[in-house]
Amino acid sequence: MSESTVKVAAIQAAPVFLDLEASLQKALGLIEQAAAEGARLLVFPEAFLPAWPAWVDEVLPGEDEAWHVRLLEQSVVVPGPGTERLGAAARDAGVHLVMGVDEREEHGGTVYNAILYFDADGRLLGKHRKLMPTHAERLVWGMGDGSDLRVHQTQVGRVGGLICWENYMPLARFAMYAQGVDIWVAPTLATHEAWVASMRHIAREGVCHVIGVAPAARFSEVPDSVPERERLWRGVEPPGDWMLDGYSVIVDPEGTVLAGPLVREEGILYATLDLDAARARRRLFDPVGHYNRPDVFRLVVDDRPKPHLVSLARAEPGSAAPSED
């Protein structure tokens, strides 16, 4: 049974650009800090480990080799050593954790934009890969599939969500609403006022609490060790040194902003969510219950995994596994 109220934290911070170990160390410190303030659910920005592909809007396609190779090298294998350390940190702090990562498969050559869910016992509950990278992001990130469109039952409620502009996909939202999401997480790189409006809309449409979290990042903080550093950012006004402005926010099911937006500064937003009040509000509007018309509209989701390799030999009854020799 989940709790009726829960204190949550939206952690608006920048990674140490393209440095997984340093970014992980920063994350561990922020987890301890938020836990010390009594937060039970902590949400980090999109692609926090080890960074977002800042170059996609700065250079021509094909000029990204040095950055892309480094991103691949620094990405998180799931499960792997990085997830073990995140799980241990969640367990030690007694918190539930949502972390945005660049993910790669152990022997893979493609990077995926993913969010990871950990419970307070440190268990990796699941991951979600972004279904559709946005515009030039498609030069960097692969596409996810429907197998991980999941809401996770936790001690602090049913937690799930989408990444950045996935939140503008009506059918993807409905697929999550239909699973009874209480707390919607939206790690993002969309740092502007319009994003706050979107978070408020999703809160009202889904009758759920929403935690939208983005980085606040300066170009001057990008390490000198990053290849061709000066080409990453043009720094024209009005952004100037600010690569990403933040605009993290926490919203209740009526669309009321409980905390934020936090703009152009690193920090942690806190709010206490009343889950019972949110559930009670669904008596007025339930997008997948009494305010839905399944006789008129129906969503079909292909939630089957799409593995890259299917072994027909192993799928045959009684067949022996191929020799490792």
C-alpha cells in the first residue's frame, strides 16, 4: 500500500559534461542532500549521466565524431556498475530515484535516451527508452519501443512518465494514464515557459502530480578536456553562457504549481504531494474511466520487446544452447 502523502524533490543540476564518473559523483551528493531534507522521491533531469548531446544544434551532421565516441564510451550500461552504484545510493538514503541517462548495451554501438527507476531498497524497477528522439537528436539517440511504457508501483505511489517531447505524444500519455499513474515524471531538456504550461496541462489531463525536471547548465562549466570544446556553443545573446535555463517545476492535479519554476540556477525544488486528494479528484474527471468512451476510441499498444537478435535454435523445445567453445 502506498503512502497518502510524500515529499518529492526535483533536482535541477547540470552534469559534468561527458564525464560519467564525475557526473555520478555529483548525483550521489545531490541524492544525500535531498534525502537529508526528507524527500522520498528524487527526480533528475534528462540525460544527466553523462550529458545531453549539445552539439546537435551547433555543427553540421558528420562533424560530431569526437563527441559521439566520447558519449558512447561514457554512457551507462543497464544493468551494470553504474546502476549498482545508483541503487546502493537509493538504498542507503532510503529514497526512490528516477535518473536520466544515456544508455548503451554492453557490446552495442548505439546510445539510447533513457530514464531509470529505483525503489528505496535499491532495486532497479525498470527503464524507459525515449520512443522518438526529437529532430537532430535522431543523429545521436536510437529509438525505444513499447515494451517499457510502464508505470511502477512503489511505496510512494504509482510512478511513471515520459521524456521531454514524448510528453507531447497524446497516445503515449494515454498509455501511461491507463495504468493509473499517481506521480508523473518528465525529465527534459525543454527549458522555457511553454514547458511549464505543458506540465500543468498534463497534471490536469492525467489527474496526477507532475515533476518536470531540466538541467540548468553553463557553457563555462564544460570541462576543458571535452574535445573541440569551443565548437559546442555559440553563446549568442540572449542565452549567452547559459546552454540550458532550467524551468523545473512540481505541479498538482489541478494544475497548480507547487514549486518552481527555477530558472538559471542549480537547486532542488521540494513539495509534499497529497495522493489521496489527487485520487479523489478523479471523481470529477477520469481520462481512462468514466470520462472515456472505449466504445468510440480505443488505443492498441504493441508492448512486445523488439530484441535485435532472436535465436530460433534456442526457441525450439528441447534444443540445446549453442556451445560456448
